[in-house]
Amino acid sequence: MGETVVIMGGGVIGLSCAFELQRRGHQAILLEINRCGGQASGAAAGMLAPFSENVEGPDAFFHLGKESLRLYPGWRDAIRSISGRYFEYSDSGSLYIAYHEADRLALEGRLLWQREHGSSGVLLEGDELFRKEPLLSRQVKAALYTPAESHLYAPDYVEALEHACRLTGVHFHEQLGGLEVAEWRDAVVVQAKDGRRFGGDRLLVCTGAWAQELEETLGIRIPVYPIRGQICAYEAEINPVHHMVFSNQGYLVSKENGTLVCGASEDVAGFDTTVTERGIERLRNWNKQAFPFLAEQTPFHRWAGLRPSTQDGYPLLGPLEESGRVIMAAGHYRNGILLSPVTAKAVADYIDGIKLPEMMEAFAPGRFTY
Amino acid sequence: MKKDTWHIGGHELHSRFFIGTGLFPNPYVQKEAIRASGAEVLTFAIRRVNLASTEDDSILQHVEGEAFRYLPNTSGASTADEAVRIARLARASGLSDWIKVEISANERTLLPDPLETLKATEILVKEGFTVLPYTSDDPVLCKRLEEAGAAAVMPGAAPIGTGLGILNPYHIGLIVEEAKVPIIVDAGLGSAADVVQAMELGVAGVLMNTPVAKAKDPVGMAMAMKLAIEAGRLSYLSGRIAKKRYASASSGHEQFLLK
């Protein structure tokens, strides 16, 4: 017998969990105060890059990201086939570029542990590098090439995911304005602003940057902070950048629709999603150092999203200690798109009574409570 | 009571905590942790900074407008020449004329190369930099760096990022005894206990990044380290008791008895 799972939050994490639960025979009820995919999910550049996003060492977060990347091809195929919708998914690989000889040591150190953990990365320099990425600035001294990394077009992916959820029978309730958890210990009841009540066997919290609002209700510390990420895009006639290109200042990635996306300028601005001149200028100041042709161009599109970051940078993912009736999946920071398949799998596994790997303890939602 | 301040290159410092800006989970936690640490000096790798417009840098932009002194480092350099080039770039960008010389030859241990470090220190001192070399905990080497004109000498407690604590307290103690410039323990500390130990050995300050930034609660840990520095410093100044083999009653009321 399947369970009824009330999901708060219709971002990429909530949608992914709903999809996975539904296809395993549960009934997902998805509650969203605005519209699905409206926050960080739709604003993401869609990088699936656990090696480039984790440069220090193979910690639990790296393993989570790597596992999610491994799940992605199957996940992508399922969503594409069930939704009947195509979304761009490119196995472009990535280049992490360096301007100083001094960066070599850091790149070599990274290669050393990443090659032990599934990367087929190599260091490229000179002609070899510029053959791979012809328009790259000749100031770039070397780059770490990681073939295993991919990217997808996040707005289309989230839309396909939502469509797949609808077709498999997830119950959607959007534009609810506000939600309150009325009961969670013995049964789950969530009440919307208009008084409608939604009941179920479990509560799954996927409210990203807004998860902190439940601290008092659930009686645990939920240190999730919104970090504003500003992104801009250029119109590009031919595919001018062949890989995802990372530097210590940000990233660039070409999309099939003829745009070149450059992100992200991060700052602390509460829940404000205004795009600022300063934020975009910051991107323009460094990206021409990577690709000089950008000096002549003006971005045609600028936007911002709130990335839910936690106190230690890891998401809150797993059941509450007090009651397995409540499961959290929030605080994925700038890796929500990457982590969507593995998060959905972990949540559904838990509900299906499958023991989670020990590594998942690093993400226990109660870890900040003392 | 006289204020317990100290000096590097003629600059008066109140805090004894140098904090690294790297590795924090996000800009919010970074800002709050730096604030909680009370640090006046921030350190970061020059190669990670956008030198063309430092105010736009992905890390430095978050601490802009506050009265910090920057101690950029040459991490990633594997020779003296490379370190010197990086230091010149940093000064030319207007960041700071303080420089932490950091030269490692091995990407697994990141242990400093003592010969290249001495060489770079000599060159940079001649060029007018305020030089703070990060080096191994060898007392003779530390003295040689001081003689070369280092404004402070920064021996490592253990390899960078390991959190192993002070592997050779005897050496750190000797280094402090011999020194006429401030000694700052740099790298390898893990917990507040390590920090107290360093300060009790008489060092002038500590430099940390990983143990704060990678803690479960970096803001809480920054505060803990700040308090540890204060506790260790005060304990050092106040003079610990001698160790004894056997108990001696602390109540000792017999001395108050009327004879």
C-alpha cells in the first residue's frame, strides 16, 4: 500500500521527490505558495559538475553530488519519456581555468584525489587547451579538463519534470499564498491560507530558502540562508564556448538555444531578488578575462535567484530524529539541479523502508540542534 | 592595566587572530564568522583573487568597506621566483604591501620549502615588502628568516588543513624563546584546545582558516577560537604553576590557624 506524502515546496527538489514517490506507487500532494519552479530552480544554469564544485576533497557532499550525476542519465530518460518533452542535456565536459602558474599546484592536488574518485580529468595547457576551446583568452595558463561533467537547460528540465508529475497523478495545489503545518506528530495536516487542509501520512519539507520558517513548529534549528545569485546571458550565434568553463570568479556555459550564460554573482540580500548593476558588472569584469570577445557584448537577459545555503554548506536531507513522519530535503544551495535525482531517491528509499547509506548522516536535519 | 597590543611592521594590532577567507560554505556565514572572530587581518591566496578589479572579487567583495588589513599569500608557488612574481602582482593591484610567503613543492603535504622560502623572504624584504613567511617549525630556520628581515615568522603547527594540532610544541616554544619578531602559528590547528596551547607557548598570534570555515557552525567556532586566544594569552601572561608529582591541599587552612 502506498503512502500519502504531503510535499511543501514546488521547486526542483519538491517536484523530483513527487515524481519519484509517484512512480513508486505513493500519492504525492504537492503544495506551492506561488508557482512551481519559480525561484532558484528556474534561475539555475543547470550545471551537473560535482568535480568542479568540490575542489577541496572527497567529503560527503562530493559523494552525494557524484552519485546524483551517476543517476542522471536514467533519470533524464525517465522524465523525457514520461513527460514526452525534450530538454537539453549536454555531456560537454568542463574546463576549470587558471591564470597563474601557482594554480597548477592546486589543480594537480585536485586531480590527484578526483582521479581516485571517478574523474578521468587531465591538465591541459598551450595548444592542446586552445584547440579544445579556441576563443579562450591566451592569458589562461592551464585548465583542468573534466570530461565526466554535464549540464542541462534548467527551465525546460523543471517544466518537463512538472509535466511528468502531472501525468503520473501527483496532486498539485499552487498559488496557496501561505502554508502552516497544523499537525505532524501523529498525523500530517498542512493548512493553506484560504483554510483548506491537506492531510497525509508523511510531510516532506522542500521549501528551500524558506525552510527556516518551520523552526518553531518542528522544534529544531534550521539554519538555511538565502544567498542571492545573479546571472546574465548573451546572445551567441554559433556555439562560442564548447565546455562549461569555470574560474574562481564564476562560470560560463553555452546553451542549445543560442545563449551564453554567465554566473554567478553571489551576495547577501535577504529575500530580495532584484538584479543589481554592481552584480552584473562583476560578471562582465571577469568574463572578458576568460573570453575577450565578451568585452564587446552586452547581456540581453539578467536575472537573480535565491540559493538556499545552510550553516555548513550541506543540505538538510533525511527524517527528523523525533518523528520519521517528517522528512526534510532543503538547503541544496547552488546544487539543487544536480542533486535532484539523488535527493528524490534518498527520500523515496527512506519512505520505502530502505536503509540509507551511512554517508547520509552528514545531512541529518537535526545536526544543528543542541 | 596596559593594553596588550602588538606590532607588525610598525602597525599596531589588537586582535591576535589572523583569519583566512577561503573555504566558507557561503558569503553569509563567511561574513558572520569573520565578524565573530574579531580578526583585524584577513588572509587569502592571491591566485584566487581577481586582481584586475579586487573590489569585484568573488571573495573580497563580501568584506569590502570594512577596516581590515589584508595579508595576501603566495600559495601555489613552488619556487622563490614564482612567489616573488605573485607578491609583486598583489602589491601592484593595491591590495597590500604585506605578504605571506607560502611556497610548497609537494601537492600532497603542502609542506613549505624552507630554502625557497628563505630566498623569497630575502628578495621581498629588499623590495620593501612587509614579509611574513609561512615556514616549517625549525628553530634555526625561523631565526634565519628573522635575520633576513621578516616582520613576523609563521611556523606551521602541522600540515595545512589537517587539524592535527601542534605536532612539535618543544620546537614552537624554542622558536618563541629565540625570536625578536612576533611568532604566529600558521596552519594545522584543529580546535580551541590547540589554540590555547599555542598561546600558552608564548606565540604572538595564530592564523587559521580550515578549522573555522569547515566547522559545523563556523560562526560559533570563530567565537570559540577568539576566546581560546584570549584565554591562552592571559594564561601565558599570568604564569602557570609548576607541575608537582604529588598532591598539595588547596584548602591549606592550617596556615591561618593561630599559633
